[in-house]
Amino acid sequence: MFKHSDTKLYKCSQCDFSSIYNGSLRNHKLSHSNTKIFKCSSCDYECNRKSKLLDHMLVHSDTKLLKCTECTYESNYKSNLKVHIC
């Protein structure tokens, strides 16, 4: 039922973030931490969120996931492809 209400029981004590899920709050709290618990196995990159590490790992990938429809440009990042197209 909480999904359909505006009641967010889990509130961050350091900012205005709130969520209906305790897990979301737990993940959010990592953004306030300087502790870098996720480390890249290929370089010195460190971060505090698994999703950021997974995104970073694309840098080390030879497979390009996104391709320009007008030329041979390829990228692993949607933002780079957007810049290329504009």
C-alpha cells in the first residue's frame, strides 16, 4: 500500500531524501560516506556504489554497446553518443 501513498517512512538524517523502502535509504546513505568499498579490478578507481562501479567497468570493455546510426561511432555511454549526435 505504501507504494501508492505519499508516505515515506524512511528518511535520511543528513538531507531531504526519503523513501518507502529501507533498502533505498541504506543505499542512499552511501552517498554521504567517504568510504569507497567498491574497487575496480583493472585500475585504481574506487567508489561507494556498486552501480557506479559497474558503469565504470564499461571503460575497460572492448565491446561497444551503443552505435551511431549515421556513422561508425561507438560508445559505452549514452551521454557520449548524445554529444556525438548533436
